Amino acid sequence: MAGQSRKWMILVATIWIQAFTGTNFDFSAYSSELKSVLGISQVQLNYLAVASDLGKVFGWSSGLALMHFPLWIVLFMAAFMGFIGYGFQWLVIRNVIALPYILVFLLCLLAGCSICWFNTVCFVLCIQNFPASRSLALSLTVGFNGVSAALYTLAGNAIDSSSDDIYLLLNAVVPLITSIVALLPILRQPSLDPLSPDGVRRDSLIFLILNFLAILTGIYLLLFSSNTSNSTRASLFLAGAIFLLMFPLCIPGVVYARDWFHRNIHSSFRLQGSGFILVDVDDLELQKSSLPMR
């Protein structure tokens, strides 16, 4: 039971990783300021946007890394790739350092590659911990990658809505913090036994609830992530989004508790005289089978 519950913690950890590592979606938020600081043309800026996506072409390198390093090390390698890629761009925009265009291009390439490394880690975790329902786990976690832009918009407006470079700082720091938070369940990966038919049905029920919660989270962010230039409102809506991302931790516990009560509390009552005796279901079936047939 402990192993089965820990695998759901790993799934929630992959949801967090996916939700906070779609960092290439907010390029437009700081691209104008980056263009101004670098003194480049619109065409050159477009090349930087392409570089962020082009970095995913080197995603195959994450598979090579997993062949030689543990999963948690690959996770932190991805986090530090993003930290370096976005962190130095933030320093450039803040005029702390000056870098030539080609180095900024390579930083965008590195940052884009980190996203693919995060995806690989999440895919491996889902396949390892949900062999019987890997397609459900993969589709659920990948879906949360699309909420990154809304989450970063809320976070940026909550911190400083007048600053565009805050998005680069968030892109650098938030995935690293998320990796640290997700480290504990990843290090405690359980050894899983094959699921019984009842276990498969229970997992399907949990996935159904989690998919409904994913839809609810998407609708919430769609409605409240825009027009939140007020920092107080943005902070409240961000807290609500974090709550929705934390809530999946409770779902497996509720389902397992329901099954436990159904299995241990659901017993039969046999009247004897003026009172009653609590009889276990298995004992009752044994007594029925021993009665002579009429």
C-alpha cells in the first residue's frame, strides 16, 4: 500500500515539473526589452525565439545522460541548464553584463534544451511507476505543461507587473526550486507489484478525477490569469492556482481510504436472539457453504 501511494506522489511531482518548466511560452513577455538592450533587429529577435525551440532538437542528449547518470541527477542537470540559460539573459537585460548576440543565441538554445530534458525525466517517471496505465499518466502530465504561461503571468504580476525582465528571473529560478521540491518523492521511488484487476480499476478512477481536476485548473487559469495587473489580485489568483496544483495529493488518499473502509468496515450482521453479532463476510460465506442443501 505504501508503494502504491508513493507512486501517486511521484505523479504529482511530474505534474509540478511540467507545470513550471514550460518556460519558452513567455518569450513574448520580455522579447521587446531584450531586443532593445541588445540593439538587434526584429529578424535577429525572431532567430532567438527559434533558438529557444531549436534547443529541443538536442533533446536526445537527455537519453544519453540517463544511460550514465541517475534520474535525479539528470533532473538537476536540466534545472541548471535552464538556470544558466535564462539567468545570464536576465543579467544582460539588467545591464549587469554585456554579451554578444551569438552567446545570447546559445543561451536561448541551452534554455530550450533544458525543457526537453525535463520532459524526458517526466516520461521516464510515468513509465516506471505506471506500467499498466502509462498512457493515462503521460497524457495527464503533458497537459499541465500548457499552464506554464498562465502561472508565470500570475507570478510576474504578483511580484512586479511593471517589470518585463522578471519573467527571465522566474524562468531561471522556479524550475530549480520545483526540482528541489520534487526530489524527495523521486528518491523514494517504490518497488511496485503487478496490479490486480481491482487495482487497475482504482487507478483508472483516480486518473479520471485527476483529469477532471486538470480541466478545472485550466479553466481557472484561463479566466483569471489575464487582466491581473493588480499585484494583490494576482497574488490571490496565484495562491488559488498553487492550491489546485497541490490538491492532487489528496485524491489518491481519498480513494484508498474509501477502498479500505469498504473492505474492512463493510461486514454483515447476523441477528441472534434480541441482539446482533458482527460477522466477517468470509466467515458468513463459509457458514453458508456448510449448511445442508434443501
